[in-house]
Amino acid sequence: MKPAEFYMRDRSLQPPAHHPGYKTSVPRSPRNALLTLQQTVSEITGPTFGHDDIGALDNDLTLNFNHGGLPVGERIILQGRVLDENGRPVPNTLVEIWQANASGRYRHKKDAYLGALDPNFGGCGRTLTDANGHYFFRTIKPGPYPWLNYVNSWRPAHIHVSVFGTSFSQRLITQLYFEGDPLILKCPIVQTIPDQQAVQQLIAALDLNSAVPMDCLAYKFDIVLRGRRSTLFENRLEGN
């Protein structure tokens, strides 16, 4: 049986690639109209990943960069489901995350922010969804950090997410925010999104049912790949 093509997403809900208020989108955005290409077998099949590709601590960022101690900051659980455009679970798909530490500092040689590096926090993790499309990470809640968009610009606390889906056509790269953060609606990147319901899709909800008493809070973030109401692909129209 020939694999079926994926649904087109509703571009009216997606942010424009060019948005002057988000300064780095200006040099990075396309200048010509985008082209829609016919999907081929290579776009609608693979890649696939097996459990042998995942280490036992890959989804626990509180332990997977341990150098003799625990990382500093608020311990949290991040969990949710990966769904397709029909609301069905996407099992056995690779979910990767990367983030700043509790002080808002990335472990990257080009991050010049004065926030302290944490010797026990690497800021990267990965996992495979289960049969019900569920994923789970244990990590440290990232801190906000300043950036050179305009005077006194601060990014809200956020975690970057990459999901492969069942094929390259479903691949999604996005970022999630945390419920109750006052910086979300002040962020120039968030302000590129024209639909407020779409903004809410990028906010991980506090999930007390998944929290661990006397240990950590939890946040739930479901991810929808392609189709109407798909999770936003950062601010790039050429995505998923």
C-alpha cells in the first residue's frame, strides 16, 4: 500500500516568517513566495529509531550530565503526548529537548550571558514515545535570559523541542513556555503569532496530577504534528 500524503497545515494560524519586531527574522526570512512541492516516498516514510539508540539516562537531565553532584534549580517533570493530524498517538518517535540551565545560561561556547554555568547540567535530552505517543523527561526549569532584540529584552523560560514524527514531512522543531510566566506575552517571538489559541498551544500547563510530592512539579505539553491546529514550528513558515 502506498503511504498517504500528510495534510497541509492551516498557515493562517502560523506566524509570518518576516516580522520586524523580531529582528533576527528580518535577515533570515525568505524574500520570495514559498513553493508547495509534491510529497514523495522519501518524505512520507522514515526515519525510524529503535530503543537501542536511547540510553537509560537520556531523558533525565538531572542525572545525564552528572559530575559528582546534582544540578542547581527547580526540578520538574515534562511530559505529554505526540499526536498526528487526526488526533492519533505517534508511537516510537524520537523527541529531543535542549535548554538553558536555572540561571538562563546555555552550555554553548557562544553563549556570552553572565549567568553561571552548572557543572552538573548539560541541558540536552532525548527519548522515544511509547505505544500511546507519550513522552517523559525529568529536568531543571530553565531561567529567563536577556537577548539583543531591543533594550532590556528577555526571553521567557523555555525549552526547545524536536520531534521526528513518522517521516521527514512530519518533523517539527518548536519551543515550549511555562504556564503563568509574565514574560511570555512580552516576547517579540511570541508576538509574531497572530492567533492567541495558537499561542496557548506553546504553553506547557501545570500538571499537579503528575507532580511528585516533596520532589518536583510537573508540566504537560502535547504536540500535534501537521494539519489544522498543528503545534507551531517556531516562527518559520517553511516548517512542517
